[in-house]
Amino acid sequence: MNVQAAYREEAAVTLRRASGELRKAIGMVEDLEQAVGLAIALAGEAGPDQMFELQKLDHLQQKIIGVADFLDALGATMPPEWRVDAKRASRRVLLADLGARLGDATAAREERAGGVETYELF
């Protein structure tokens, strides 16, 4: 696979980084699930509809973990000579911080070292 770009890295490295970002998203879904569960408990109404919505959050977690596991498995079997331009692909990501981490292994390492993730409010 030949990528015509100045910045190329092993495809497996990019897939591992994407998997890591998905795994971070799991924590956000877990926090949301707890907040929704608490809101339902405080409202005193936990009917079938509310329980179904909580189950959707759990299903979403399972799907995200499944995709992360899939990417890890793909990366583990990829030849090291398969290269991709993750920086170019990351320009399609609308969340700037996420795009930077997906497109650049250095940015992902720096973010982990800093510890605090930022996000955009809308």
C-alpha cells in the first residue's frame, strides 16, 4: 500500500490509537449512564421506558468496546509495511482535540501525559 504523503505511519499504530480513543469514550458513556440513572431514581419513576433507555446506554458501551476490540485485532495482524496518512484523515474529524490525537501519535502521547481532556460545549 503506497500513500502519497509526507507523514506516514504504520496502519496498526493508527488503529491502536483509534481504539484507545473509543475506550476513552466508554468512560463518558458510563458517566452519562450514572447521571441518567440518578435522575430517574430522584424522579421516583423508573418505568419500562426509562429502563429501556438505560439499557440503550449499556448497549452503546458494548458496541464501542466491540469496535475497539475489532480495531485492535486488525492492527495486531497488519504487516508493518502498511502505512497510512493519519494526519490527513484526521482533518475530517470535527472535534479538534480528537482529530489531533487520532492524526498524530505525538499529540496523543502529550495528551496522555497532561491528563486532562478538553471538550467542546455547544
